Amino acid sequence: MYKIVKYVIGMFMCCVLLMGNEKEVKANVQYDSDIERCSDQSFKELVSIIEEFKRGNQNLEEAEIVVHLNSFFNDRSKISDIWKSLTESEKRLVVKYPLDALQVNTAKNIAINQTEDKFGYNGLGDKSDAFRHGMWNAEMTIMIGADKAELFANAHEDKDTTGMESDGHTKLEHMQMDLHNNKIGRQFGIDYGSLDEDAMALLLYSEVNRENTLFIWFN
């Protein structure tokens, strides 16, 4: 009887130690992502300001409006931070296609949430990164079509590629990886456009875990 009790206690302690180690490993995960979450309401406020500015300045081209808005959004408010987080190419697209930009942001949030649901975090340069980009582009394609989805996805990657990312790979390598995974995601959006976001997430999660997956990643 004593041996049985001792064995049970030993197994219990092993389980506790394993659980503790698992938490420690999760705590050491580098949570880093090139796609940032922005609430739909906050982005809608940004778009409303842009549309109001456009109505009052109909003689200006998109590039000129971007210059004016760069000066307008020069404080540290939440809306200014959202504008500043966009690449210059993204800014021009938001000005040109404000309603589509709202859908792009919604698709981005769906991708982030689904990545957290499937992987527990949003990583950089790893499998979760590939999944997130695929999910974002698939949802964009369903919402605004593949052509505009490609415009917004490419605009997001239109940034300085000199130097290294925090995972040890170059920014250029990351851009090339993202462009590839974006394209795969858009094709899934074209081929499986009738799926809701949960079904699409399951499909892409299965693909990213397939032995000969179409997606690529580094870490």
C-alpha cells in the first residue's frame, strides 16, 4: 500500500513539474508580429476623418492628401498612431479605397485572432506567421476581391528591407516570405470563397501542417 501511495505521489509531482516547465516555455516565446491589431471602431474613426478631408479637398490627388494627412496626424492620439503605423503605400490605398480599407482591417483582425486561437500567439518568421498571412489574404480576397487584396498586401510589404528582424533573418527575406504566403492565401480565398472564417482557418491550419505545404517559414 505504501509503495502505491509513493508511486501516485511521484507521478503527481512529475505532472506538476511538467506543467511548470510548459508554462515556462510558453512564457519564453517571443511574441512578435508584423501585422498589428486595430479595432474596427478605431479604424472606422480614421476612415471617417479621411473621408471628411477628401470631401473638403476634392481638388487634391491621393498623394497630396497623404502629405496633408501626415501633417494632420502628428500628435500621439490613438487615431494618429494607426495612421503612422501604415506604410506610405498603404496610406495612399486607404485614401483611394477607404471602404475597402475597413474590410482589410477586419480581415487583419480575423487573421490575428485565428492565429492566436490555433497557435496561442502571433509569431514572426515561424509557422504561425505563415498561417496569419495566409488567413489575412484569404479573408481579404473574399471581402474585396483578389486584385484589391493583392494591392493592400503588397502595400503592407512596401517598407525598408535593409537590416535584420528580431528572429535573425533579414528584412528582405521576411518580405519575400510574406509575399509568397500572401499569394497562397489569396488563392485559397479564390478557391474556397464560400467558407466562413472558422472553416477557412481550419483549412489553412491543415495546409500549414501538411508535410509538403505550400506555405514557407524560417523558424
